[in-house]
Amino acid sequence: MISRRNLLSRLGWGSAALAAGGLAQAADPHAQHGGAKPAAPEPAAPTSPPAAAPRASGYTPVRTLNGWTLPYKLVDGVKEFHLVAEEVEHEFAPGSVAKCWGYNGTTPGPTIEAMEGDRVRIYVSNRLGEATTVHWHGILLPSGMDGVGGVSQPQIQPGETFVYEFTLRQHGSHMYHPHADEMTQMAMGMMGLFIIHPRQREAIDRDYAFILHNWALHPGTSTPDPSVMQNFDLWTFNSKTFPAIDTLVARTGERVRIRVGNLSMWNHPIHLHGVQFEVTGGDGGRWRREQWRREVTEIVGVGQMRDLEFIAVPGDWAFHCHMSHHTMGPMGHEIPNLLGVDQRGVEDEIRQLLPGYMAMGKNGMSEHSGHLAMGMLPGPDNTLPMMSGEGPHGPVEMGGMFTLVKVRDDLAPGDYRDPGWYAAPEREQARCVSNDPEFGAPVRRGKTISAAPGAAVDPHAAHRGHGG
């Protein structure tokens, strides 16, 4: 039996090579994405990227949200990568940590990045308790390298290492994932991005990428449930939920590309505020110019990738899935509808049986975030709130698949640091002009329902005295 240490030694990745940083090329352009040591890769802290990101020869390196790019070793003209399938501890956002499966210590696994025409050799070591494979999703290669267990190859048993080798005969945005016990392994987080840049340099200033996924992490538990088909608790960009998802930043006038992959169980209409982006490609590479479509929302189907490109304009712009429950944190399913129901009469009685119970939902769910902010509503262990996030003007009331694109005039090229909140010019800022609910003479149609005389305007009024 070949040990892990012996295997690394045979591959030329011994301790001396690691100490010398020999896994990556000397001029590796991806150092800013993690600078990981191959034996135990660690991504760079997403909130503290370097001020300047050097460009690779021939392409703008991809920046994976909350992720990192896998270094390679050049051996006789072949780019060698090494993936390790293993259990990982993953934080979706502060307050929610789970036992997941991934590659090289993270979920998703590291992004593999290469160029059209490259010959790649990818070692895959299995440190899981069951067999696995890796399928190179959308990549043109020999049948025996396709990674379908039992069909194109034997399964990679626990403790084994397989090698895949092929020449990249295309360019585009691609993914990798198991094709063995796929429902379980993908539900547990086994997936990653495989980006192939074209030979001819593209006019892209900033290149972002991430994978859409969903998780069933039931309240109070720490292991995702792979048997759930629809009622998920967490909706993620690269296995993170808002407000833990990295911000995308750009300088005014830069051309930005966002590569979005979907390995979840739902289709996702991805919507960007502030611009009309162009859909320019996906799994099949960058399309011909006449095929580009101008949109503000693009549905990314299960198993698809889509490339969205736009010219950055100044501001803080929401970027999210437009399925409204996909921009929320964990919530109850199949519970009574309490909109419009005055629960004050039953709240005290229920609290005698369930201490800490708090009636909510009569006027909408904004109460939820307010209660959390005031410390009035403790939730189950290891479970995120349904809505969270604080902006410069108050609660953001979002979760799940939501982040921001921040564009500034004075951002230096290659600077990926969060610039803080945008200060809109006074003439361009929405503002309050009246506190009178009867203000103006708006035109109405249909039958309106008036609030009861003396009804409380404060959504938290019903809970005064409960600790807030």
C-alpha cells in the first residue's frame, strides 16, 4: 500500500518541494487567491485580499467568491493538479458550522484554472469513507477520463488515488463534481469550478466566479441532510450565505465578468441591479458577438453555467437570486399563515408552555429581523436567522443568495478590498417627505382595507415588555 507521504514523494511533492513553494509555478498568478500549501490548502481570508492582483500571462485570473485557485506544478510541459476528496468543517456564516464534504479542505473545492491547449494531469485522492469519482462537467475529453463510476472508470475507493489526464480543446466556464453516490456527495458539498481561458486574451478587467447550491441543515443539527429534495434551509453562493458572501468590487468603467454555475436542485433567476448585463457565454465558451443577449435577470438552470458581462457604474448594487425565498435564511415550512392575525391574546398562554415564544407575522416578517437585532428572539443552536444584515440606512432583511457589487470611481486597478458603503450624492438619494399616511392625493382603484382606528404603527408595539 502506498502511503500519502510516499505518494507525494513519488509525485515530486516532498517536504523540500513544499517548503520551496514548488507546487506552483514561480510566476503563479493565483497567489492572491490563497497561497495555499498543497498538503493542507487554506484559502486566503476573503475580507483581506491584496491591494493589487497581478495579471497572468494571457488572461485575467478568476477571483472565486469566498474561494481560492488550486496551484499547479509544471512537469515536462504538463500542468499537474492534486485534488483530495475529504470531510471538511465549513462555516456558512457566523453562527452556522457544519460537517460537509469537499476537496482540499473546502467546499466548494478550489477552482482549477488553465488555458485552452494546455495538457493537464489531475490526481484525485479519496479520503472519504466511501468510493467516489470526479466528472469534468462539460469538458471535451476521452471517454475513459469522463469520471462516471462503473461506466468510464472503476470507483476510486477510500485511500486510493486516481489520475486523470487530457488536453484542453476548448475554453469556457466549467465545473467538476462526483459521479458516484452523486445525490449524497453533491448534497454534502463536493463540487468545484474548472475555468479554461482562450488562447486569445479577452478584454476583461475583473473576472468573478461562484457556484449556486442549496443545503438541508435542519435547525439544531450540524450535518446536511442529503435526502431533502425541495425544502432547503440554506441557499448559497459558493457555500456561503448573506451577509458572509464576498462583495464583488470594481472601478467605474471596468468590464466585469461574473461566471455563475448551478449545481443545486433548483433553477435560479440571477438578477443584478444598476446595469443591463450581457449574457456572453457559459459551458460552451464565449459565444459569438451576435449571440450575446442583454438582460437584467438570467435563469441559470441546474447543471448550467452562464457568463454575465457589464461595464461597471458607481454605486452599491444588489446581486441575488430572484426567487424570494432563496434570499432568506432558514425558515419554517408548512406553518399557519399569520398575516393579519392579532396574536396578542394567545401569546401569553403559549409562553406558559413554551418559554421564549414570541408571536410574530401579523404585519409581515420585518418583525423577525427587528427582534433579532434587539436580542429578543434566540434561535435554535447552529441555525441562522431568516433575515439579517445591516446597511448604512438600516436592516437589509436578506439572507441566502444575496450579495453586493460595489463600484467606485477611485478604486485602484486590481484592488479587491471592500470600499465600504457608497455615499450617494444628495440629489440622487431617496428621502422621506412626509410622516402623514394620508399624504397627497394618490389615484387608487379597487377596494382598500383601512387599518383599524388606533392601530399601532410600530411593528414591535405588540412585544413591548418582552425584553426589548
